[in-house]
Amino acid sequence: MEMTPSIEDDFREVMARQLEMTNTTWQMLVRRGLDPTSKVRLDFTYLASDESDARALETFLREETDYDVRVASDLVGRRWVRGTTQSTQIDLEILRDWVEWMVLAGAENGRCVFDGWGTEIP
């Protein structure tokens, strides 16, 4: 998929912001007890411009991953794609690679914006 320059710039900004937040969140998780043997599930959210974009990303993620994925909407009509990964061990490099993949997956499948991730430490 070829993106227009403004869309491409928007997703580069999303990528930079998400990777920066990932570094900060990683440090907080380690301080709170996450270690190399910990297994976690990562929760994630995307913002979609409409139902068809949300469904396109949902379909892609279901076909390419083993994640639990669903489309939701809020009271003002915004569409969200939300999900959870399976339980897995992570480190910062794996997490950064995953965030990059997730941002690109949203950009290329429904032009959905990756809105972030979180987890609970077991």
C-alpha cells in the first residue's frame, strides 16, 4: 500500500511517539518487578476512522496472529479495535519490534492509528 506524504508523516509521528512511550513504560514495568522470566499478555488499542477500517484491521489481525481482537465503539461514534496477545515473555527489543509491527499493521490495514498498549505484571 502506498501512502500519501501527509498520511505517511502522520504514521511516522505515531511510530516515534509509541516507541518513546514504550521505552518509558518498559522502565516502569521493570521497576515494578517485570523480569526476563515473566509472562504477560499485552492489551492494545487502535483508533479507526469508520467501521470498515476497523473491520479491515480486525480481519488482518485475526488472520496474522493468535490475538483476541474485537471492534468497539463509544458514545460519540468513534470506532476502536481492541485486543490482547497471548501470554508471552518479552524484553525491550521484542517489545519495540512488536510496537513497530503493530503501528504498521494499523497503517496498512484500514489506516487505523495504534493508540497504545499496556499490561499487568503477574
